[in-house]
Amino acid sequence: MSTTDLFFSSDSVRTAQPLRYAQSVELPGPLRLEKGGELPAVTVVYETYGKLNEAGDNAVLVCHALSGDSHVARHTPDDDPGWWDIVLGPGKVIDTDRYFVICPNLLGGCRGTTGPGSINPATGRPYGQDFPTITIGDMVTVQRMLLDKLGIRQLRAVIGGSMGGHVAMTWAIRHPDRVRGCIAVATSARLTSQALAFDVVGRNAILRDPWFHGGQYYDKPTKPEVGLALARMIGHITYLSREAMQEKFEANRYQPREVPVEFEKKFSVGSYLGYQGKRFVERFDANSYITLTMAMDLFDLGGTVEELTATLRPARCRWLVISFSSDWLFPPEQSQDIVEALVANDIPVSYCNVTSRCGHDAFLLEDDLDRYGALIRDFLHHLDPDTAQPVRADLHGPKSIFHQQRIDYDHILNLIPPQASVLDLGCGRGSLLARLRARGHRRLVGVDIDEQAIVAAVGRGLDVVQADLNHGLRFFRDGQFDYVVLSLTLQAILDVEGVMREMLRVGRQGIVSFPNFGYHKIRRMVAEEGRSPKTAGQLHYDWWNTPNRRFFSILDFEEFCRDRQIRISRQIYLDTESGVEVTTDPNRNADLAIFVLSR
């Protein structure tokens, strides 16, 4: 985890101190709410970072999660730390030297924006439980009114994690003309029933606290601190992963830290949760907790991919979706549903499931910042075509299966007509896609399983999706692309039949390139020397570091296609050692083959 302090959490930097740089604006009322009722007027507290440029197109809206607020980061060295200091600031991932960042405290919150603790004009007392039910859509309406007040018509991007991701997605759907990019981190189209259950228990802990006073506790000497602390303790369990809890508490499970709380402290995990609950009570309001969790629980973009596809159809911006492997509160499968719906709508999206031990809180911690931070930084950068770096089409990363120029790419490029849409399976760091984009192709998507390859491809401004080809191409519909390319990847595939079937389902035509293990030097090494095959060309691996799982020849592949009624419309055979095209006895003389296929 981020620190050796076992009590460290994503809450550690947050305090109840006054927000020295917060600004406030009164919005005209009444605000009519989606679930009925209205608020006669709304106050919004927000903070800004950086400067709006003359064109007014560098604004980034950051949407905080359930327990966050407008204070994303320090404004000055002596300012209190913010909840995303590791991400936002001069020269950081969200670079405030380049972007004008706005973060409002959400409607229903307790850090200045109208919420249950605000005065109800009808009674002269705090709303308390009389505060109406609000939705994520109501929050977006208030934010839109704030931006109108500030004169901001266009957002470079809207960014949010967890509940903030719900807000960000709602922006992209409801105001597609105002958003150029949507970054949805550790979020979902709706909560799982398991996540709902934790919220239900948390709210009941507050409501059944004897000092809740029907929600009118603001002028009482006692407040529902125990109920709120219990709700936070329950919630905090869901923010961590099994691995994170093992790392924090197993070594000293019977050595709890002494903390001044009345909760059970027999185990180290108990003293930790008690401490987190106590800290939370110092800065949060119980009624706001009820209001905001209810808004999150009511959020629902669709319970099936089909419903979600219809809901997301109005969106027009580019998307970046990030999940974390150990997040069981907002599991990666939910992010993948969002990606599938976006792809079905031909909406450009990149997706990465970041490998992490930190659970749901990963997006607030620095442990995995090298990857999720790079994705956010580069995605933002490439939303501006005027400042984006030119694409280097010849880039090969250290995990490339080539130690030389990809000569198969030259031939594959010649096989793809201008403007054709292309899906590149096993795209690596995006070299082929980059060359296609430089040639003017517009609908280009890559798929790769390697996390670093996804990060690198997003860094080049490409749309790439992390997925295991052996599990099918669930993100893509029938005939969605003119060409599907599988370049020097087939030999590494486990489910060859499944992948071939899927690529010809998704693409009108397929292009497959692979190393030919019938090559005469390979034959000689095996037959005469009794050695594992290795050449100076494309088959340059030793037996112990080869990525190849399949050792097949051109004749084998032709038989495979014939038996499955796959039509071969063109073949190209290459000797990559000499760099020439082979026309005579290719199964013996070529070490690489390229096939154009269709059903």
C-alpha cells in the first residue's frame, strides 16, 4: 500500500477545516427535481485550479465521490491537502498549468452546497429529513447551471471516480454537445445488489441511532455519531480488497492500536475501522450520507448491455474507462459492460483494467498511479488535436515479438483499402493502428491483453480495449469492421478456432499473419540437429522465452481454413531474413505468411 502506516487510507488527508479557496454562487430557483418536489434556491460551493484560456476550451470538470468535496488538491504549499493531490496540480496528471479545473461540491453534500444541513426557507430550520430525494441527474443539472454562470460552454473533459463516475457519465449522455471527453474510473452503470445491501445497512445504522432525532439533530447536544461511524466502517470495508486487508492486518491481527473510540478493538482491523469511523464523523453529516447514498443507489443506466447501449446512445465524446482488478465494490465486469455498450454505438472508447491490490480505493492512492495516471494524462492530452504530439508509427516496445522492423505491416497496409474501418487484435502498442491513422483511416480500434501495451497505445492517442482474445470479442457486434487484423498473434492463441470464428464474425474480411514453422531452417534444426527451432528472422526465440504456443505451417493453416469453409482470397509469403517475397514452395522457403480471409 501507499505507506507503512497501517492506519493510512484514502481518508487520511481529509479534514473538516474551512476550505480557504472555496467560492460560492447562488443559482436561481426553483430547481425542479427528477423524483418530484423542488428546491426554492440552490447554493453551490466550488473550487477552481488553473486559468481558462482565451478560447475557453481547456476546462475540465472533476466530479468527486461520495465522501469527497470541492477541495481536490492544494492551491498553495501551505493549503490543506486535497483528496486527489497525487493527480491534480502543476505538472501533474491533470496539469493545472494547462487546464482550468472546476470541482463543485455535489448537491446534497455537506461542504457548502445546498444539502440537508442547509436552511429550509419554509421553516427557517435545517432541512434534515425534509430534504427531498435527489438523483445524479439533479446533481448534473446544478453543475450545468454553475458552468453557465461561469460562462463555460465546452468541457475538455469530465472526470469522475466511483459515484463521481456516475456524474461524469450522466454529463456525457445528457449534454453531449458540451463534453469532448469522459473519463469514468472505478464506476458502473448501476450498483450491484451487493453494493446496494451495504448502503442499506449503513443508512439503517444512522436511522436507528438513538440520537438521530428524526433527522433534526443540528441543534441537539447529541448527534447520530455512532450510526454514521458504523455506516462509514461498513463502507470502508468495501473500499479495500482482500489483498489490502491481508497486507494491513494479518501480521498483527492480535495487536490492535489503542484509539479513543468505544467500538470493539480486540483485533487490529477493528481498531482501524473504529479510527476511520471516528475520523469520518468529524467532517461529514449523517443526513448527507443518507441523501448521497440514496442518489447513488437510484442511479441506473440499465441492467443489461442492451439497455445500457440504448441509454448511452446520445453520447458523442471520446471515452476512457478504467477499472481495477481487485475492486469488488465496482467490479471490472461492470466497466466492461459500459465499454461493450459504447462500442456497440461506435462511440470511441479506450479501456484498461489496472492490476491492483488496493481495491476500490485504488484510484485515490498512489500505488498504481504510474498506470492509471498515465492513461488519464495522455487521454486528456490527445483530446486537443492542436497540442497532441505527432504519432510515431515505428514505435516498438520491449515486449514486441520483433527485434527488427515489422515488414509484415507494409504488406498489411497495402491490403487494406483507404478509409476502411479496422480492428487490430493483439495490437500491442499500436504501431499498425498509428500507421493507418496517419494514412487517414478514422474508425480504428485495437485490442490487447497486456496492460502496458494499452497504456502505451492510449499514449499515442489511439482507441484501445483491454481484453483476452481467448474469451471472445464480446465488445464487438457482427460485421462491425471492414477488416479485422490478427498480425503475428495467432501462434500465441489458446482458443484458435474461437478467435478465428470471432474475427470473421466481427469483420467482413480478416487478415492473419503468422510465422511458418515449415520453414526449411526450422525443419533442419529439429530433424538434423535435434534442437528447438530458432532463426535470425521472425522465429528468433529460445525454447524458454518464446511467446509461441502453436507451431504450425502454411500447409497446416490452409487445411484449417479448408476444413472450416473459410475462404482464402489472397496469400503473401515472406522471407524476413532476406526481406524478400517468396513465390516458390512457400511452405519451405517463407518464414512468415499473410492471408486475407472471409466467410
